[in-house]
Amino acid sequence: MAEGNQRAAAIYQTIGTYFGYTIAHFNDLYEFRNLLVPGRFSSGAGGDLILKTAREVLNAEFPKISAKIAFQTPDEKTKRHGQAIAAASLPRL
């Protein structure tokens, strides 16, 4: 994608579309306001396109949900430790 390959961009857009619908369906089960998006998949231009497309899907198809959900993305160093960050962010029961 960095070299302008539109097929690669289309793949990231497709992932973003699926991600947007997945977020909306998760919200049917669990009401949440903040969505932590760790992991290296959200890095770079491809990650930006995934999140942008997911937000567009939420805005178009689920505007009430979109208005109340904020994406939280850690910095690049933290993204490299994505699973550990997710585990550490779980609330105590």
C-alpha cells in the first residue's frame, strides 16, 4: 500500500468494514464507550485506513453507537505489546 497499490488499500478497507460491523454487534452484547485497539495491525497507513473505514461504517449504519464510542490507540511501542496491554487493562472482578 505504501507504494500506491490500490488492491492493498482495498484489502484494508474491507477489513475496516468488517471491523465496523463487528464493533456494532459487540455493542449489542456489551455496552462500552472506549474501544482499545492494540496491535500492530493498526499501525501505519493501513491501520489508519482500517480505523477510518470502521468509523465510516459506524457513522453511516449505526450513528447512535458511533457517537458514543471512542477508539483508543496506544503509541507504536505499546502496540508491540498488544496482548499484554489488553490483559493488563481488564478490570478486577
